[in-house]
Amino acid sequence: MTNEEKSKENSEEKIDKTGKTDKSEKTSGIFAPKRFSELGANERRYVISAALSAAAMVIVIIAAYVTGAGAGFNLIGLASVILVLILALIAAKMTGKKAVLLAGSLLGLLMIIAGLALTVTAGDNFQMMITGGFIMFIICFAGYRKPADREIQDERSLKIGTWGMAYSWYLTYLVIILAFWLSYLKAVTFTVEMITGILIILMPVSTIIFQKYFASRGDVY
Amino acid sequence: METKIREYRVMKNLTQAELAEAVGVRRETVVFLEKGKYNPSLKLAHDVAKVLGATIDELFIFDDDE
């Protein structure tokens, strides 16, 4: 059964089984509440991204308070700004519009160049700008280069995507363990910015590499 | 695993893109299915067999020694 036939059958089933029109149709509109299952694929991604971002903020704030890192209201404000920027980047990627993605890629590239130039000339470390620019470039450029049929998410692409992320997570975990012991044994001195910067770059890059490897093989096993 | 998907697809005069669209997958998935490098789910195997007018056993040949 093709996807079109499936969606047609589903809509017909709703009418047949209930004998009346779906309530959501009567109250449809921009502000009409929808169940998660009724959302489209992109809308679900927005919701999941927003929910996970909120969870990430809660975890970081709790960790800051528990570890006595001196968290205050400025932490909540700053974390909110960062998360809004991340969600804006995700939303820009999900528009799928080439112009938006190209602009995002160029902005990311400019941030990398500016960060490097400022580090050399000003003598300060603009690692945050370089890392942020790198992430923005990777996400927007990957979206810009996606061929048209890549919009379809089939069982193979979902399987490869999931396994790629799982391997990336495992690799990142091993890196964290190694970095911890090297730092604990004083073989190397890592700052928090260095570790988090490494992880911010390592996770998406390794995910992409693993996914490309599995995609070229055909299957994950 | 070997497959006879390509033979049946050619008999039905379908391109890889057309077969992919008919079963709701990407074209590259069909490519790897034909090469025998991707293990499809039962549902996908059934959908492909249905479109090509064959049975799953006719399309997918497993080597029992594997």
C-alpha cells in the first residue's frame, strides 16, 4: 500500500468508525490544539526540539545549582537566549528553503573566519564564535545540499540515521571517559570550554561520518 | 542474500525511481535492495513483491549456508 493510499484509508476510517466528523476539523485553525500524533513530520521535529531544549536548560540549571557553580537569574536568561538561537537555527533548517540555508551557511562561514581572525589579531580566544559558526555552517550547508528525494524518510534512512547517532554517542562517551582519566591523572589539562567545544564538534561530525559509512554499505549490518 | 528485484522490475518496465515512488522509499533504497545489500522489513518486502507481481520467496533468495 502506498503512502497516499494509506492516508486516504486512515481518513476514511476516521469517518467510518466514528460516524461523525473529527472534532479537530471543527476547531481547526492556527491556535487549535492538536495531538502529537496528528502533527506532520516537521511539526513533530519542532515540538521535540523545543521539548528537548527545555529539558536541556533544566538539566544545566539543576547541575549548576547542585554543583554550587553559583547560578543566578542571569544563567536562566542566558540559557534561554542560547536555546532560542538554537531553535531558530533548527527552524531555519526545517523551512527547507534554499535561500535561508545558503544564508545560514555563509553566516556560519563568516563566523568561523571572524573568530579565527579575531583570535590572531586581538589575542583573545574566540572559540565560541568559531564553534558556533562551524555548527551553523555544517547544519545549513548539509540542508542546502540535500537532493529533492532526500525529503522522504524511509525505513532504511531512519535505521541508518538512528544507528549513526548511536555509534556517535558511543564514541563521544569513550572520548569523555578518556578525557576524564587523562585530566584526573594530570596527563593533560582540559578547560571546560575545550571539552565542550570538542564534544559540540565531535558529535555531529561523527554522526555524519557514521551515517555516510552505513549509507555507502547499504545497511548497518 | 540475492534478489531478483531488478529482473522483475525490468519485466514490469519500471525504473528504480518509479518503483521507489510506488513503495514509498528513496531510490537509493531500491538500488541497495537490488544489490542484495539491504535487508528490508517484512512490510517493505511485501510492498515490493506486490508492486512487481511476485511473491517474497521469488524476489528474495537466501543462502541457507550463511
